[in-house]
Amino acid sequence: MSTEPAAAEETEAPPALPEAADASGDTDQGAEDLTDTGEDPTEGDATADGETTTGDEAEADETGTEATAEAAAQLSESEAELAAQRELRERIEQRKAEKDGPIAAGGKLSGTAADLLAAVRAVESGEKPTTRVFSDPVPEPRRAAPAPRPAPALQQATPAGGPLPPATEVVEAVRTVLAEGGAPATLAGPAASALGEAADTQLRDDPWQLLRLPGVRPEQADGFARALLGDDCRPDDERRGCALTVWLLEQAALAGHTALDSDVLKSALGQRSVPDPEAAVQSAIAEGDVLIFQDALDGPAPVPAPAATPSDASGDSGDSGDEEAETEQPVRILVGLERYALAEESLADGLARVVNSLAKEESSGPADWESAASGAKGSTAELIGAVAAHGLVLHTGGEAARAEPVALATAATELGLRVCVATHTAHSRSALTEQLGSAATTVAGLLAGAEGPGRDAEGALALDLLVVLDAPQLDVETAAMLVESLPDGARLVLSGDPGVLWSAGPGRVFADLLAARACPHIVSRTPDPGPLGELVSGIGIGELNQVDAPGKEIVIVPVRDAGEAVHRTVQLVADSIPRAIDVPAHQTQVIAPGHGGAAGTRALNAALKERLNPGPGRFGGFDPDDRVAYSPTPGRAQPGRVVGADAEGLRLDCEGTPVVVPKERVEQTVRHGWALTAHQAAGRRWPAAVVVLPGDAAGALNRPWIYTAFSRGERHLSVVHGVEGALARAVTETPAKPRTTRLQTLLQAQVPSATV
């Protein structure tokens, strides 16, 4: 759902191809909706959380940035994340190779996927599927982890340690094909990178492969195909159906889904003028482009036995009318991309191992844990006690509750355990390091080996206890990498605030674990203090309360229109908050629902730059000391500051880490950062926050977005309020939109305690 008027115009753009692979979105970054493309297959153009991963940010998974010479000895956060993703894919390939032999079920599928396809066809034909499809899987034994690999070295000519740029001759060959199809030459580089050395041949053989490029829409790929194929280009072309099936699942992943209900996917294909959606899905499955699953649902319904017939009465039938009624397990049929399906399965397998493999005897016996718990109070003591007895523990609470897992880590360290505390941002890492008195890590740095304890001889993390804060920000791939990296017998604590926005990437790992009840869940009783804590706590339970704020901790600024909203925002940041609250402008963060519109982040950033750091923008629109948001990978935005620019690119300081963004990547990965979206701000806090709610944002608001935005200020919150009663309605009536995931079902099959 769009948060600004401009979004509707972009959604209805003519089918002309873009001049670049950038598809800049207009709503909140973070893979929470698809308003830029208009393609959340689960709800037409509705969104998962009223926000979107912008195309320019989504492109960053293909390329990133080089670090500066000063950072040559260590990995940047983006490189760490990319390296970790490569490691996960290698493990997934190893896992696929260990599967059982092929099962004849059709097409090129084998193993479970083929078995499930056969079951689906049986269901659709009215037959009873094979029993083994619904039998509970037995967790696989722990495999020996791959040997530790050295951290990938920085490559001066390669963005963020990623793959080498395609050869010049490959790019030229692709440019020729693009020209024949009427596509802009600027797509040649991205196409060569995405499709490989034979990209030109692939595009000639299947023009709809153009949909694999970020920012390309189906109507644009159709136009390209018409130019190349002429009269042979038809809506019922099998290649078109397969490509659109994959594209819709990719759009669903951007909206947070790891799979889609089969009927939802077919409906979306029908809206894209695919004459036979069922055939398109089956073709994509047979080609191995997507996987199909049948997940058992709760509550098997009894099915009455068939009525007795004369043959039954005479004994001619083997069936007896006296037999008990059979039961049929209700199922849902899901279709998903292999990448996320295997990551979710790997995560479920790993969590089952963590739950079941805790060593019975440890160097720190029960008496030691009991002593540590007795020295703590309240929910901190409960947390320590739960960790003493279980391999996996969930902990929930607000900002003040973060002290509890920190106290756990300190106590475990004193018991002689190897402990690591990880979070998602460098900002949080610095704060945790001060609290712990020892180095905390970022999740990306831990996985890549750039931070933390390193790996043991088997390739597992050398630790006994891993505590992950801001756990709601874990997407399914990152969570799978973390769990796969844990040694047998290690404990895992996931801690976070369940009220905040879910992860930018696919999945809702923390929420699924809470729903599965697979392990102890400790709810903190430590309240967030002051008027801000009272306001945010009320929002978390669906109440927008009037709060006394004698120290001007909370200020509501009503506005009539978007122009006034921008004017008052600049006034607050530049004058009012520094004067009344004593918070300088560079420590105040503006948060808006979307990038586009008359009061979105673009308009706000332009006005704030003009007031706070005016300049000609001679470095690709940026000047020294500009505040920026750098997005090296999808869903990850790093606040930073422009230091300068030279022949290598735009130089940034991102929370103490020097970064060089190549010139060709600046437009796609760097935005001004005085104003951010709530997803970009998640995981960080500032002394003061200004939340801008223009009138056209009313339809995009929901409780998690408001909760996240309102909780970003440590000392002060100003709300530029133009949505009238929509704010209260969003808090009380609009929870997070659901995501389609499989983790809860997979856990219930593998962990006995997870069955509800």
C-alpha cells in the first residue's frame, strides 16, 4: 500500500524499460512491501507492513563497495554479510547432495520435492496422498562443519568482496541483444553479472530472463520479448509462465514471505495475463526453478466412513461399516524459491539440534548456575535459570530489558564459559561493549570471522553460549547461518522486542519461534522508564495513551498539509530541539513512513540539507558532512557521513568504519540520511527523534511501524501529526500483516515440545 501520491503513478508506469536497473521505491525500505512494483502477490498491491525494499537498495546484493586503505585489514559489514551468504549457499549445496536418491515423481525433481509434487497431484485429483509425505521427519545427525576458511581479502577492483565484474566482451554481447530488443544499454552490466558468460544466448533463447534484473517489470520484459520474438511472442509461452512464477516469488520474498500459498500464486499469475496459471506453476516446478511443499496444519478433521452398500452387507467388500471414521490431515500447499525453502529447513534442523544436543555434563555444573541465578533478581534470575537447563531460550522485553541478557553473559563468563554477545548494528555493538566490559560483535562480523571468537577445528564457532540481541531483525538466511555455525552442546539465547518491525529479509524467525513454543520464553518485567517508556509500552499492547511529559519528552506538532509538515520538521531539528532539549541537530533523527511524496524522506532530506549543510552536491549530489544512509545489501542501511570524494568514489564514515562507494554505485546505494524510514532506523536509537506523519501516510500505518518509530528517541520524541484519528486506529486496530513462512510447522515436526 503506497504512502504517497507519487506511488500510484509509478505503479502504472508505461511498459518502457528503465534507463538503469534501479527501481527506486517510494515507501519504507526493508522488504516490507512492494508498492514500487505493485506486486505483493498475497494481497494485490497491499504490503506486508506498509513499507518496501527499494530497488536501488535491492540491487546492492549484486555489488557493494570497496573499503578504504585504512580498512584493508578488516572486513566491512557488507563484506561480512556477503561472505556469510556465500558460506550458507555452500552448505545448502552440501545438504542437497546428502539427500536420498531420486524419487520418480515427475520432471527434474528428486527427493522430498518430487515426493511432495506427487502428493499435490494426488490431492488435486481426489486421491489420498502417500502417508510418508506427512510423517514427521527425523532430525539429521550433526554433520562435521566445513573447515574454517580465512576471511576473504578485500579486492580493490571488486565491490564488497563480491564476484569479479563480467568480461568486457560478455557485456558487449549482451548490449547487442538488448539493443535489438529495445532495452537500454545500461542493463548490459547487470544482465551479464546476473546471467553469466552466456547471458546473450540466454536472453535470445528466453527473453523473459530479463526479469531476473532488479527493477525490470513484467510488462517491460514482455515488450523486450515481442521485439526479439515477433509473432512467436505469446502470453501462453511456457518460458513466460516460468519466469513470472519466479518473479512473483521474488517479489513475495521482498515482502517478507518465504513461500506463497499455491492458490495465491496462481491468482497473481492470472492477473498477469497467464492463461493457464496451474500449468505455469507445474512447469516452474518441473524445471526446478521453484519447490512445492505440503505442510500439515493443526486439527485433523474426522472424515466419515462411506455409507454401507449391499455388497458390504453380504460381506463382498473388505471394508466394514463398523470401522472407526478415518481422519485426514488438513494441509496447505505452498510454493517457494529453493534459496529460502532450504534455508528455512536448515534453520529448523539446526534449532532442533540445539534443543536436543545440550551436553548432560559440563565444566560448569548445576550448582554453579544456581549460584549465578541466586545472585540475580527478577526476570534476570529466571533467564539464567532457563539457560542453565535448556539449549535454546527466548527472551523478550523493551529497551531497558537489554540489561538482562547482558547480565546473563557476564554471569556465564564468570563461570568459565566462552560467551559471545552479538547484535545487528555497529552502534549497538559499541553500546554493548561498554556494558559488557568486553568486545561485542555484529551478527555479520561474527559469521564472516571478522569479529568474535573465531572457529574451531570443525568450522563451528568457538563458544559455549551465544546471545543475540535485536533478534526480531533476524531473517531466515541469517538465522540459518548462525544456527549452522553453533557447535554441539552450545546454548543459544535470542532476545528482542516483539513489538518492533520484523526483519527486512524474508521470514519472521523470532515471531515463529515464539508461536511454536519450542523452548522456554522469559518475559522481562523490567519496564522502560519515563514518559517515552510509558507511551511505547502502551502502543505495544494496542493502546495510545495520554502521557504526562513535564520535561518536554514528548511533543505533538499538528500540521494541516505536507508542506507545513516539512517546514515544521526542519524547524524542530534546526531550532526547537537544540534550544529546548539541548540535543544538537546531528543527534536528532527524522523518521517518515516512505521515501516518496511531498513529505517523504526525499523531500525532508532536501529541506534539511538546504538548512543544515547547503552545497552544490558536486559529488553525485552529495557534499562533505552530508548525513547519508548507505545500503550495501538489501534491507541493511548504515547511517554515515560524507567525508569526501576522489577518483575511487564517494568516501563515507559509517559509524566509525571508512567506506568507499564506487561512482557507478552511488546513486543506487546512497541516500541522504537526515530523514530515514522506520526500517532503516530499526536497531538504532538517537537522543531525539522526529516522526513525520503526513496525511497521505494514514493508510500505511500499523502498530509495529508506530511502535518502532516512536521508540527510536532516547530522551525526546516529537510527532509531526497530520493523520488525525488514523494514528490511534492504527495502534488499536492494525497489527502487523502476516507473512507466509514454514518455520513454525517445521519445528513442530522436529521438536516434540514445539507441538501445540
